[in-house]
Amino acid sequence: MTAGGTAVSLTVWVTPFTEIPRRIPFFSANRHRQRLGNLLTFGLAPTLAFWAWFLFDVQDKIVGDFSSLRLAIPLAGSLITLAPLLMQHGEFMEEDLLAEFNREGTLEGWDLPAIQHRLNKIDRLYYHIVLPLGLLAAVALLASVATVDSIIPVRGGWETAAGLIVVTHFGLTAASGAWGFMKALAVIPAAAATVRLRWSPYRSTPSKLIDKAYSVLQVMGVIFSTGTLMIPVLLIIREHLSATSQVIVLIYVAYLFAGGLGFFTIPSIYIYRLLERHKEEALDQLAPQMEALVLRLRHADRLPLDEAARVYYSLQALSQVRGEMAAQHSLPPPMRTLTRSATTLVLPILIAVFQVVTAD
């Protein structure tokens, strides 16, 4: 509730990958159509440009020393179609999560106005972050046309145009993923700092919303890690890029490795600290009762036998409850969590191994 007593509902601004299909009447009816709208709006033209360029200009012109590009380029090209759909899917998950917070967040003790304030701040930065970062890919290609053309045909009217369409499309999508990562990192601390959970040792989890949020963030980490499909191509051609482009490539590769891991580890740290803090507060609440009982037991010889026994067993019961509370893990690792985390960590490694094995 706000100061005036009105209920606050969390709302989220969505990127063009989700918003534009919703503005087209035919696609707006449901999410299945919105996915189709995303594919036709953001995936179709770049995908056709990519495959026309690869099949007619690249496939037969790759020199022997770089034959692994015949597999690495289509692998990276799959992102042209998949990345906008994955970005949209992540936003669908975010909307569903916020709907859960609107239903149960206040009851669990979450400060919805504080979360909304942080969401609004990062949403306003979307274009300021995405456009500069996304256009770096096009800048890197233009700066290296001459050297890259010795490996992959990118010089010439059609080749350069197709390359710019594909690279700019991928750059903007990847930058949107970076913005989503920054958004998660901005919102989680605000939510963790203001929540007042009703922690209880008798429940399987202190907050169902934490479990749901954690699950969503880990799926987003897996989605984020699909960007590593670009790594083989980048590492193969890196030495033939200009110095500036090489720096951009290295930063991007590091960002892909760190980002997928970050979606898993950073929420884990904040959630662990949050639950530990509430567990310690609950333990501290038992202290006055236990101290009073211990003080009475020190003078047990002055108490009637039945009262001394009652004090003793009360202290034993509180000690047992305290022990059970202290033994609870603040971050239980369910199997689905471990599986998703492993995927997030292993996918980049598998891609890197592929690059090493297939390189000539």
C-alpha cells in the first residue's frame, strides 16, 4: 500500500521485441501469435539475408585454413532467428513473475513501491544502453572489412549490406540481453534491501516468490548463455580484425562468459544473504525467552519441583527449535536449480571446446 492507502501493482516496460508484435492486431491476441509476430518482424529479413549471403557468397569461398567456419558460421547464424524469440520469452517470464508479486508480494512482506521505482529507473535507460552497445558490432565490421574479406566475403555492395544487416541485428539483440542482465542486477538488491519476510522454520521455504524469482533468473541465465554460439566465429577470425575490433571481440567474449555465470551467482549471493539475515533475526527473537529460562534455572533450588521441571523442559524445547532453525539451509539447491546452473556454466565451455576441436 502507498501512503494514501492505494494498492501498488508492479508494471514493467517491455522492449520492442515484445511490444511491436502486441501492437499488430492479428498478433496481439495471445502469446503464440506474439511469438509468430516476433519471428516475422525481427527474424525473417535478417535470417533470409544471412542465409542468402552464406549460401551464395561464403560457403564455397572459405579457404582451407578456415574450413571450420563452414560449421561455425551457421551455428552463429541460428542466433539471428532465435535471439529475438528468446528475448521475448524472457520478458514473458518477467511479466508472469511480476504478476505473482502483485498477487502475493505484499502478504510476504515485499516492498512493491521500492521494486517499481528501481524498475522504472532501469527501463528508462534501455535505448541509452542498447543503441551504443549494439552499434559497436557494426563499427567493428566496418573497421575490419579489408582484413575480414580475406577470410569471409564482406566487401562489395551486397556482401557489405548483408553483413551490416546481420551484425547490427545481432548487436542490438545482444545489447538488449546486456540491458536485461543489468536490470536484474539493479532490481535484486533493491528488493532484497527492503523486504520484510515473515520467516518461519516450519515452512519448506520462507518465500515462494524467492523460489520463483530464482528459477526465472536461472532460465534467463541459460538464455543469455546461448550468445556463446557466436564465440567460435569470433575466435577464428579475431586475428584478422583491426586492433579496435579485436578489443571489442575480447570484451564481448568475456561478457558472455561472465554474464551467464552472473545470472546464477549474483542472485544466489543476494538471496543467501537475505535469508541468512531473516534467519538470524528469528534466532535472536528466541534469545530473551531462553535467557529468562536459564536465569530461572540458576535458582532452581528455590523453585517447586514441578515448576523447575517445567522451566527445564521449556528450555529444552526452545533449544531444540533453535537448533532446527539454525540448521536450515538458506539456499537449498533443488535438482532443477542444479541442472539449469550446470547448463549455464557448461554451455560456454562446450562451445569453446568445439572451436578448439574444429579449428585447423
